Amino acid sequence: MKKKRLLFLAALLVCSVSIRFTDGAVIYQTSFEKSEGYDLTLNLVGQRGWVGDGTGGNGLVESIPDMGQQAYIGFFPPTDTKQTTTVYSPLNFTPATSAKIVKFSVVLQFYASTAGGDDEFRWAVYNNNVNRLFSIDFFTDTQRIYYELQDRNLVDSGWNFGFATGPDDGIYTLEIWMDFARNSWSAFLSGAILVNAQPIAQQTATSLTLGDIDAVWSIDNIQSVGNNEMLFDDYTVTTESVTAVPSMLEALGMNSRRNFEFNLFTQPGVKYSVDVTDNFQQWFSLNEFVSTQSPAIFEDTTSSSHSKGFYRLRQLQ
């Protein structure tokens, strides 16, 4: 994945902090282990409630060290001309008043094609009415990451991903946070923010429920199917005991006025404070605000007055 450049300007240090959160109730969790009843010799579809559509490759492997068994999609070409294969475990979850924020987490690893073409792997979120809400798309030809909302327009996240060159290489953790009360979702890949505060549903008549979260293999050229594949493990869906999706503060550097600037990734309608300290004992609020757009640039007009500073973005409500 593309690395962000670290900034070292004078003696000013920057600390990016997201809100604290705790795990809530488990909606669904699996690690695809033999002890859970998964059989390495069979397709994933048909085991432990997993269903699918399409005839492309899917199953189980032992590949990532110290992680037991993983599921995969791809590698083997479909037995027909359909270009999409989808696997999922039905969730059929309707958020309650006390459980409006849901987190999906999964470990990922991608392998490039050694023969044939390049394709797309996707994580697609559907509601209980089988309406596709949004997706995160990994394109193996460019190694670029995109996302799609209900309008199905591809939006570049600005991030790349890398292929595994061995079993313990190129491992990522994808997190998707969904705030059903605010109709907002954000996504993180191994700590980097991929998507921030986008609508779960763009159409007002769409039911804000969680039907399933699908792993998808979309073949670019059915006449030259690649053997690329996506491994996934530790597939977990939980409700979270927080009042908003995690926020993030990202350093941009010194501007022309010699003041330090940040990108603030927040959730619209939520109140925050940008705080600073030089000793981690006393924190001072530079600004309290209710988010109206995200990301937004924040400028610390006091930064030239202190030799070093550590910053945090703190949720107030």
C-alpha cells in the first residue's frame, strides 16, 4: 500500500489519535478453522452457512503463518461464462436504537496472476432487501483501491495495495464502520483511512439494514481468466459501544504562514476538539467544533509559539 510521507519540521512532533472504542456484541464471526467445522478439501460455498453465486474458484487454504486456515476466492476459472463469483454468509441484521454502529473487520491477502489477465476483487455491502449499498474495490491491474456508492460510480480512494510475494507478506486488515443512525460509513486499511463519511444509502427509500457483506471476484476478460486470488480470514461483524465512527487527524505540514496544518477526518454532526500538549500531562483545546464537512483542514495558529507539540482529535459527544 502506498506509504504516506512522514514530516519532520523543526522540533514540532505530531500525534494522530482516533477516538477510543470498545467491542460490542458479535453479529457474526469466523476464522475458517477446522475446529469450527470447515473442510480444506471442499469449496467455501456450502460450508457453515456460506452461500454464493457464480462458479469461480472459492475454498480454504492454509497459507498465512500462525493463522490456521483462510478462505479464498479466485484462482480457478469459472465453469461457465459468468464473469462474477460472489460468496457470503447471510447476516439479516436490523440495527436497534442501542446498536446503530456496526464494524466489519477482515484480514486480506492478494496474489497476482501468473497466467491470464488481471481482475477486480470487491467487498460489497447489501441490505436485507438485497439492495447493494456500497463496495470497496481492489483492481489487480493497477493495484489501485476504489469505492462505489449506490450510483455505482467508481471513486479513487487515493491508495494502492500490494501483492503477497510469500505467505507472510502483503497482509492487510480492512475495517468498515457503518453508522446507521447518521447514514454514514468510513473504511480503514491497516490504519490508513480509505473512505471517510460517505452515505450508506444515497436513495432515501433504501432500507438501512445489513443483509450481507460479500467477497466478490469480478473477471475482466472471460476469454483470458487470471489466476489471481484474494485470501481472507478473521471475518468479524460486531455492534460497537461508541457514539460515532472513529475520527482521524492527519498531518499536512507547515503552510506559508509558518503554521501547522492538518486534515481532520470526522463524522458530520458530531462535536470534536483539537487538542495540543508538550508533555502528555496537560492538554489544551485549540478549537471545539461541530463537523459540517469531512475532510476539513485545521490550522494551528499557535504552533510557532511552542518548540514541540503533540496533537489529538477528541470526540466530545
